[in-house]
Amino acid sequence: AVAWHPEQLFFAVAGEDGLVTVNSMKRTLCTFRGRKRFTSLAWQPRCDLLAVGCADSTILLLRMTHELTVAGELRGHSDSINAIAWSPTGDHLLTTSEDHTARVWDPWTGDQLTVLIGHTGPVNAALWSSEVEVVTGSTDHTVRHWNVSDGFVRPMSGMAANHDVAVLIAEARRRLR
């Protein structure tokens, strides 16, 4: 997995070999070696906090100072993490998993705010369309749009199987700009 920092000229790379690196275009700035297989990652938009999804169903929060250090760990999924997305303000985290769910977290307290249930296959895509609405895409050939403002599972819409997930996510991103 690769993620560009939202404000700085560097990017993070995470792999199934248990290594996370933060790199400029010229060199490696810092590394983190864990005893986990890393599957996904995303930078928090307002600070140097990196959320890293793991094959063991956890999400590591790594803080970057002069090195990467563990700032927290989120637990709640029952299978591998597939995608991670921070809310536009960086106050919440959306994760998707092989367990057919997506979850919204308060990463500062470690609290799981809601579980989004409705997909019938692994959920592979995660996107915030506003501070209170998220979009998820699944191998079940659906894209779902959820309102998470009240912390309850409440799908606003699901797409038919013939819709292209990548096209729908690109459309949602374009609306965010």
C-alpha cells in the first residue's frame, strides 16, 4: 500500500513483510518494523499520524516525529483490513474489511462509533463524501452510501451489480473538490 502525505512532499509504503517506510523522492526518512502483515494505509489530513491496516484485523496508528512510533491500535474487525480513509477534518477513521463490514472510529479515544452492515462480500473501498457520509465498495458488486452522523447503521443507497465501483468512487471524489 502507498499513501502520499496530504501536505508534505513524502509518502508512506506498507507491505506484507511487516515494514512501513516514509520516503521523500530522494531517500527513506524513517521506518517501522512490526510483527504484522500490512495491507493498507492513510495519512491523517492535519498531522503526521498514519493509520495502517493489518491482516490480523487491527489498525495501527503510527505517529511520525523523527521515527514512526505506535500511538494506538484499533480492534473490532474480525478479518483482514482492506482499506482505510480519514474523514475530511481528520476526526474520524473509516475502515473496510474482509469481514463484510466497514467501521467508523474515533481514533483519538479508540472508540468504534458504528459498524456498517449490508455488504455480502469483502468490503474493499472506503471514501468519505462529506464529514458525515461515507461510500463503501465491495466484491459483492455493490457500492453503498451511508450516513454515519447518528452513529447507527443506516445505508442511504446501494448500487446495482452492473455499476463500476471505480467510476462511482471517482465521481464521489470529484464532488469533494
